[in-house]
Amino acid sequence: MGDELRPEVTDVPARRRYEARLPDGTVAGFAEYLLAGEMVVFTHTEVDPAHEGKGVGGAIVRASLDHIRSRGLVVLPLCPFYQGWIARHPDYRDLVYNRPESRVTD
């Protein structure tokens, strides 16, 4: 894809989000999260309309998941974009939190 951008993706803990910045400093997109102990809960991903379809969203997801993996954390992808991306990239499914089955009986 010749139109694909190569943004730098960084964790911005003060804003609880990963940001994709272009070389000129413009924020092309971001993924918001909540940190709950050893779990990162992704709630929302947004790409600037001027940069949609250029790989920004995928760059955010890949970089954030690689960072989370390096920290030994797990992910709860509530955001539909994260859910879909992980479904298409099975090598990242091991990061998804698997809640234990309920043992509650009626």
C-alpha cells in the first residue's frame, strides 16, 4: 500500500491512551484505555478522518499490543476495532484476557 502511513505510536499514560503521531507532530489517531491491575482495557479507537484507510489504526493496535506483551500484561478489547484486529491476527490472541468460567449454580 503506497498510501500507508508510518506513524510513531507511543503510550501517553497521563491521557490513558496510545497516540499515533506523524513526523510533523500531528496526532493521526489514538486508542483510549483503562489500566486495571495487570489488564489493559481498550475502550475506544479513533483515527483522524484525513488519515483513515492509511494503516494508522492498525499501527496503533500492533504497537500497543507489542508494548503490552513486553510488560507481561493482558488485554480486554471492549473497542470493536481492537476486537476485529485481534480476530484477524491470531498471533495476538494470547494477550486477550480469558475470564474463568463461572462456577455459580442455581
